[in-house]
Amino acid sequence: MLTAILSLSFVVVVVIVLHIYARCALRRHQAHRRFVMNSLGLTNADVSSGEPPKRGLDPVVIASLPIFVYHQTDGQAEDDLIECAVCLSMLEDQEMARSLPNCKHTFHAECIDKWLSSHSTCPICRAEAEPMIQPEPREGPAGGGAAAAPMLEPIMASTLVCDEGTSSSVGGNQPSPKGRRLWFTAELVPEDA
């Protein structure tokens, strides 16, 4: 019985010592972390707020997305009705709607505005909602009319044989250590054009 009491007392003392050590080590780690944060110029709210950084679109970008009044046609089938994927209800006649420019999906304007304030992608296909800059098509050649394609000049072909393991050999006079040859073909355009 005495050994059981002694063993239990020993276990309790070891647990208390480990608890005190863990608290001291944790405080030391937190103090070091605060020191590093202050030296980097970060505040505690920037790092440990628990919330992920806001990833939505800028309100100016959201306001620049196309908005229109949705018109439902009389003979429109039920399969052709548009459902707002944010609120899961159908778009009704005369409601304000927005269409995302990259994927052309349509939603209630206030629903997609709320969605885009915290997300930067389409709720259906996950395409970027921010309008992408499209390159402008290049103009044709100066002179107004469509120019015919230039005539192709005759070319001459030359072949170079290079044995693997050597710097280069034309004609393949030196044997390859692995028995493989590499063939290169170059096209030469005559200078008198």
C-alpha cells in the first residue's frame, strides 16, 4: 500500500513539473514571437486574427461589372429560366441582374455583389470574375486592301551528322561510343533574292 501511495505521489509530482516546464517554454516562445513580430513591424491583429485575409474583389471592380434588367419572354420554357446560383432562386421578370464578363454566367445583382465582396471567382465555374484585358486585334497591312501572301523563296537543305560523344563530325567518320548518331537539318535561304 505504501508503494502505491509513493508511486502515485511520484507521478503527480512529475506531471506538475512537466506542466510548469511546458508553461515556461510556451511563454518563452510567445515572447520570442512577439519580439519577431514587433521587429518586422507586424501587429498582433495582422497575424493572429483567426480570419483569412479578405480575398474578394474591390468594390470599384464589382461596380464596373455589367448590370441589366432581366426580361423574361412569354414563350420561355422552364429549362431556359436562369437560376441564381448564390440564392438558388430563379431570376424573375424586371429584376436587376449582373453578368460576369469572363464566363457569361448571370446572377441577381445584389447576390453576386455580396458573393464577390468575399470571393474573386464565379460561384458556378470558378473562373476569375475580374474582367480580363483582351488584346486588341492587330490591324492589317497599310494600304487598305488585303495584301497577298509573299512568295516563298526556294531553300536549300543541308544535313549535319554529329556522333554522340564527339564535338562534331561531318559525314560520320568517327564511330559513336554508344552507336547512336544525331542528325541535324538546317535550311539555308539563298542570299540573292
